[in-house]
Amino acid sequence: MTHGKRGRGPASASLAALLLLSTAGCTGGVTGTPGAAGLRDPYFPRLGNGGYDVRHYALTVAYDPATGRLDGTAEITARATQGLSSFNLDLAGLTVHGATVDGDPASVRRAGHEVTLRPRADIGDGAVFRAVVRYSGAPRTITDPDGSREGWLRTADGAVALGEPTGSMAWFPGNHHPSDKATYAVTVTVPSGVQAVSNGLPGRAVTRGGRTTATWRTTEPMASYLATLAVGRFDVATTRTPAGLPVVTATDRTVTEESADLLARLPELLDWLAGNFGPYPFSSSGVIVERPGDSSYALETQARPVIPQDQFTTGILVHELAHQWYGNSVSPRSWRDMWLNEGFAQYAEWLYAEDFEDTPAQESFEEAFADPANWAFPPAEPPTAADVSGPPVYDRGAMVLHKVRQAVGDDAFFGLLRGWAAGHRHGNASTDDFTAYVEEETGEDLTGLWDTWLYGGERPDAP
């Protein structure tokens, strides 16, 4: 993030197998307790829900840009991690019209953004179940603790959904915490003349009666904050890298021409990033370029970052593409671990400047070192939710990586970058996981480095 500053394939077969396993889930004799309303995240304690793990979201939505109304059905396939008498979903603002669990009606209760579903029979620990929720309304824009706007952002001819950290609950119900990743199928119906673009790979679009329906599938696990849906008048194109990776781009038609040169560099940049970080982790790549003002920031939405044209620069594109490894494939265990997203992506910018702009990473490090804003708090311990995207999380997070590079040497350092991405591919990791990994791989005791650069409250006398 930058603040201005498959038809039936293997995944479908797997889901079918999971559903067959759930036949003992909601039966008489099972005794469950309510799942927790919130996962006690250090900064967003009520975000996410306990008692289950989502495996797949099948979202079917229709959106009318003229009225701002969205009608949706969410089919959520999940596995219970305890016996459940009820469980919660996060959904902000929209009206729930009904729900079922494994085909039987479930009772629905609302309290703020918490939607509590009580199935007809308790769900057994380990059972796979399917919840279906029907909902509608005008999705809302959510203001972050730091003042930025996310959720559902209306544009001149459509809308764009941005979810970090809490905005995804503005347009679909789910377990909205980065620790619960899932696969997705998003089927979208919009008026003819506008397009709907989401994560992953598109299916065939069908137009009937003045409306167009398209489906986008994400077959690798994705944290919900990385899900996006952009509706507007786009020029959509699909190309491939020399290695055969599909690259799907969507540019608002008013900014296509001025975006073309940088869009053409996507294969080159992806190849360079893979050389540093290891194989690209997803089955597609690309970017959505919006008009200036449609969003105040760029976001690394999975496989398809959203970037407003006034921020569509090489540095920001490199940053958001680097997130596909760090933040999207290796996702934070909690929002306290944001520096593992942003510090890595910021360091990718420094590496690009080193390789292509004759600016050594040491020079970028010293510039960041001299900026007092980067010493407001330790990158691994933002003081409040408003600070999880603050300057120290970005630049001082990158400084931590540079100090590791200096401590272990280039060969070991780039091996660490690739090994970290490979070892936690499509998973979650914490700061403690990272520091332990670095020391185990290198045999170095880096306690002093962590104490000073990752957790220290004072700037050292010299870089």
C-alpha cells in the first residue's frame, strides 16, 4: 500500500471433496458454543471472527452505478475449528435478507458490523459447512483510523473497492482478518457499457438484456483485504510474459494513453522482481489504473494492484508488485506485522533505484535515516491503529532489511529474501517468525540489530 506520502478444475474438485466431508457437520447430538466475535487483533480487536476457517468465497453481485445499489449473495465454504452453535461474519452497513447453513435456514442477528448466524443444528468441530447470505444496499465508504478512505469508493462511472485494513466488509460478508485466507470466485453483473474487474483470471463475459456478467477466479489463498472489484469504463487487455504468465490490465479510458509506456514495462519489472525474490507466486498479474482522485492511494490488491493515474510511477508500481510476494503471498499474522509488508516493498524500491538509477541502497538508507518522521515509533510496534501505515513502517522497516544485508552480506541476504517468500508461500507470518528465520538461516545472533532498528525507540547517533 502506498499512501500518497476455474469451470471445474482442481480447486472446484477440492471444494466438492470438502463438502462431502461435511455430512456429519450439522447433526443431532453435536454440542457447540458460539464462535468469537473478533480475533483480538492488537489494533482491530473486533475484526475477524473465531471458530471457523474460510476455505472459499463464491460472491455473486450486481451493481448499478447510477443508483449505487449492490445486490449480493455470498456462499462461504468453511471448516469449523470448534463445535459451533453460532458464528459471526463481518459486514458493514448492508442489509441482510436471509441466510442458510448447509441448505437449512439460519437465524440472523445484527449488532454493528457483526452478523451472527445460528444454524438449525450445531456444527461439529472439524466439519466443513456452507453458509449462504443474501444482502443488498448502497455499500459505504469507511474512514480508516489514519483518515484515509477505503471500502466502497464511488467514481464518476462506477466504483472501486479497497479493503486495507477493514474495507472489504463494506461489500461482502466474511471473516475479515488477514490470518484467514481463502480462494475466491466473484461473479459480477453490471450495465452494458461498463466493465467489472477483480482479482485473478477472468471467465467469459455474457451480455443479455443490457447487462453484462463476468466471473473472476482467484485460485490461490487471498486475505480479504486484498480482494478488489472495480467497475467503470475501462480498456481491458490480456497479454503474457515471456514465461507465459497472464497479465491482465484495466485502465480507465481517460488515462489509457498516458499509462501505456509504463504498462508495457510490466513483464520486465515482474522478471526483475522474480530474479530477486523467487518465482512469482500467483497465476496472473496485472494492474488497474484509475483516474486521479478515484482513490487517494495505491493498494496492492492481489495480482491486480489498484493505482490512481497520478501515482502511476515506476517506483509505486515496483512497490505494489513487490507486495505480491511480501504481504499477499506471505501475509501478516496480525496488523502488528505490517512492516513485513511495507518494509519489504519499500526495500524493493531501493533495490530498483540501485539497479536502474545508480542510487545505491546505502544512499536511500541514509536519506531515510535522516528523516525524523521515521523515528516516531519502532516499525514492529506502532502505537495505535492510526500508525500501522505510518512512515516508520515503510522506511524504517526497509532500514531493518538493509542492516540485515550489511550484517550477513549480499549472497546470504538475497537468499533470505527468496527463502522467506518460498517458506511462507500462501501463508501467514509474524515478526517473531522473521527474526527467528533470519538467525536460524545465517547462524548469526542479531539481537542487537533487532533491539536497535526493529524495536528501538531512539535514533542511533550515526547510521
